[in-house]
Amino acid sequence: AVAFQAVLQKGSAVLVDTDGFLRVRCASGSPLLPPESLDAPTYSDTRWEGFDPSNLVAPPAPSTGQPTGTVHPTSTVPPTEQTPPPAL
């Protein structure tokens, strides 16, 4: 897979590394490059309703060890009731 910059719609699921950087778009598994300001950006995919290139916001650079954004658990089972994975 080739990493690229992406404009993500609000609510897009992403994987965040231990330092808080967005690394992978979950819907496609595509690796993400860090946001970078461009003089003349081009947009190659379908624009969603409400997409406005003049209103884009880059995620703040995280402090080491401090994830940014909201982390949503993938399970609704309380941690004390989750079954640990089998030993390998």
C-alpha cells in the first residue's frame, strides 16, 4: 500500500499510533501521511455533502504519548467482562 495525504470526513474511523498520530484510514486500510499545507491542492475523490476546501482543519500535532481526537471503543462489553485472547 502507498501512503498518501487525505481529507477525511468528520467521523471517519482511523487507527492512531501510540504517539497519537493518525496512521491508517480504517475503511480502506490505506496508510496516511502527516498533513502538509499545499499551495494548490487537488482533490481526486467524490466530495461529500458539506465538503468545503476553504474550511479544512488539520488535526493538531500530538504531544508524545497523548493521542488526539476521540477514541471510540470497538466493543460495548465492559472491560471486566471481555474474554482475553487465546495464548499463542
